[in-house]
Amino acid sequence: MEKIIDEVKQGTALTLNTTTKNKRKLYIESYGCAMNFADSEVVASILSEDGFSTTQELNEADLILVNTCSIRDKAEQTIRKRLTEYNKVKKTRPHLKVGVLGCMAERLKDKLLDEEKIVDMVVGPDAYKDLPNLIKEVDSGRDAVNVILSKDETYGDIAPVRLNTNGVTAFVSITRGCDNMCTFCVVPFTRGRERSRDPQSILQEVNDLWNTGFKEITLLGQNVDSYLWYGGGLKKDFEKASDMQKATAVDFSKLLDTVALAQPKMRIRFSTSNPQDMTLDVIHTMAKHKNICNHIHLPVQSGSNRILKAMNRLHTIEEYFNLIDNIRTIIPNCSISQDIIAGFPTETEEDQEDTLKALEYVKYDFGYMYLYSERPGTMAGRKMDDDVPEVTKKRRLSEIIALQRSHCKYRTELHLGTIQEVLIEGPSKKSPDEWMGRNAQSTVVVFPKEQYKAGDFVNVKMNSCTSATLIGKAVGYSDNN
Ligand code: SAM
């Protein structure tokens, strides 16, 4: 039930192929959401043009960059601990420079330089193109900070270097920032206002990925359903666009349609959806294209209307259920996953009951569940007391996790006996003789390797399962090969 994309790779040092012309060694580590991992690929691309090759050895680094997350306090504490490890390395390599990137850099700005003496450079998510200049600054002995948030930066013109890639699946960023202002969430403050990336540059990246052997992409954004390209600029300024810009604007369902048509064999996923912005058009587009995977990650956060309102989620639980009903009618075998926060301020036992009822209603395939963590600067942080005792939060979270686990088992078991297409991502962690892949619904499948290889689309008969993993046997290639 752990966050698959996020947690497994936390803190992984990312590397790309060494080029001999690049003499300085960059050690880049990423924490947090998939967006951060995608951003690190943009950073590596920028720095590969500036004399750096990557290393996985901390002890041979000339520059350490850590791409950080602020979503919960625990995420920031993890980074602070990590900085003490870098400090040990700095003692033996005095020329080593350390830069903090991402959300924690944006949240704390130059305060981070005072609080963490080891840090030489603080760079927010919209300032990565300035890294070569900032590195020159720190090379000349000065600290460097750039945390300016942008109205139009999407890094659409930078071809990300794929780091630690399995060569099969890749992330493609389509929007940056978020305008939703959920009262618990730090993202609008750390990643700025929402803007969308030029669809041409998205298509170019998807085509390049296909041509280099990738078989699955995940279109990424804090709120993908809100994607809107009208020639550049902030989403909130769309009203001021010309009639021509409005008439030719591309929304998320059009983007999905275009990408699906451009590469009809490429599997397409997207994350994250926000219930208030997801339209029926998107669901119909999913239904229309075989290569758009039938999985929607649809955070609910709480099942209580009172709490949803306090969170500034702009929908009721009844509207959410209506959306779920529509998804199930239009795409009957669509898997649905959730994010839930336990212990938001003022949450009562009745609110908790409503959340458990929402879980029962949807019976999600899987989910990511968190204890509420107050974030400074957010509306809830400023206006509400974090008044649910820690022990109550933890008890509620474990009730939610236990129920979700039973639904996960229920959903996984529904696949038993079927034959489904699986895209092989790589060897299974548990056995070198087995492949690991996913079906369209994003359920993990393991099966004996036989003659198949990573990147193959294989039909697999699902014979048994654990609560979250299907165990099968390949019966042949799928017609997508
Ligand atoms: N944009 C998406 C949305 O809100 O629907 C997801 C963004 S966030 C990076 C991922 C998840 O972290 C959220 O869906 C929420 O469940 C959780 N989260 C965000 N802020 C939190 C906080 N202050 N405490 C606990 N969990 C939080």
C-alpha cells in the first residue's frame, strides 16, 4: 500500500552515461513525487551541457544536488538527515559543493543557508536553467540562491536525460504548478501557479521516447485534468487570451487523444487527477483508445463533506461518487486508486466513518494514505489548530489502511483466471528467474521469464495472487508487439 512511484526510489542516486568531455562529477539524489524525479532528469540534461557527468559514488562527487520534497514534515526531516551525511563527505573533499533543489528550497529560501551550514546553493523548481550561473557563483566562493517562480517555465525545450532508466517506462511532464489551493497543501507555494507545456514539445518527447525503445509513458502534473495550452502563460490568465487562442486551445482530453493517436502502441498513463477538474471527455477519450491504460488515480482525501469543504476540495462526496459511477459505466474495468489524509484539523469520529464509507463505496484497487502534517504557510497551517491528537490520527490511519488492504485483495483476486496483457518492466525483485510488469490497471504481475525480454508486451494467465501482486504464466506475445 506504499506509494509505488514515490517511496521505492526515494533517495536513489541517479546516473546517466558518462561522457569523456565532462570532467566534473555530479551526484544527484531525488525525494518526493514523480515530478521531482522527472525534474532531476531535466537538471541532469542542463548540467551535462555544463561539464558534468553523473556518479553514484558520493565520495567522488564534485557537486551534490538533492531534489527535495516539502509535502509533509517527515519528508523535510529525511532531507535534513541526509545533509549531515553529505557533511561527512565534505570533510574529506573540501572543494565539494552542495545544492538543495525543489520544494524545500522554494519553501525555506535563503533561510536554508543559515539553518544548514553545509548548503552552498538553493534553487527552486523554476530556476534550473540558471544552474550553470549559480554553480559559477559557488565556485567563486559565494553562496547562491535562485527561488524565483515563473509564469511560463515548463522546460519544454529541454530533452530530459533518462536517469536510472529501465528503458521501458518514462515520465513526461505536461503541467507545472497548481492553482487549486487545497488548504493542507504546500504545492502552490513551492511550485507556483499552474501552467501547461506546449503540446508540440510533449509530442516530440513522446515520439523520441518511442523511437528509443520506450513502451509506456506517464503524463505528469499536479492536476493533469486542468491542462490547458493556449499559446503559453498561466492557466489563470486564460480569460485574457484572444478569441483565436481560445478557439484553438488544447485541453487534457485533446492532448490525451493526440498523444494516443501519435503512438498507438505506446501505453499511456497519467497522474494525478483532481475530481473537481476531471471531465467526462477525458473518460470517453480513455475508452476510445486501447493504448490509454484503464487506471485513474483520483485522490479523495476524505469522505466527509464538512472536511472536504475545510480542505477547499471543490466537490462534495456525492459529486465524487457520481464521477466514480460515470467512470465505471464508461470504462467498466477501470481501476481506481486514492490518496487519503487522516486527522485533518477538526476531524471527528463521524467524519472518519464517512471516509470508511467512501472506501466501501469505491473499493479502490490501491491507495496512498497519510497522517495529516501541518505545513507552514498553508491556509490550514495558518487558520486551523492541528487538533486531532497524534494517537487518534494514527488509529484512524490504521483503520483506513486495514480496510484499503482488504479492498486491494478483493480487486486483485478479481483478475484471477483471466489472460491479460502485461508490459515487462524488468526482473522481479524477489526472483531473478521471473519478470515483473503491470497490467493496464497498474496491478503488478510476476511470471517466469522464459524467452521473453524487458519491453515485451506479453499475454499472461493470472493463476494466483498476494493482496497486491498477481502471479501468472505467459501464454504468448500480445498483438501490441
Ligand atoms: N495534486 C494532487 C491532489 O491534490 O489531488 C496530489 C498532490 S500531493 C503531491 C499528493 C498527496 O499528498 C495528496 O493527494 C495528499 O493526499 C497528500 N498530502 C498533501 N499535503 C499533505 C499534508 N499536509 N499532510 C498529509 N498529506 C498531504
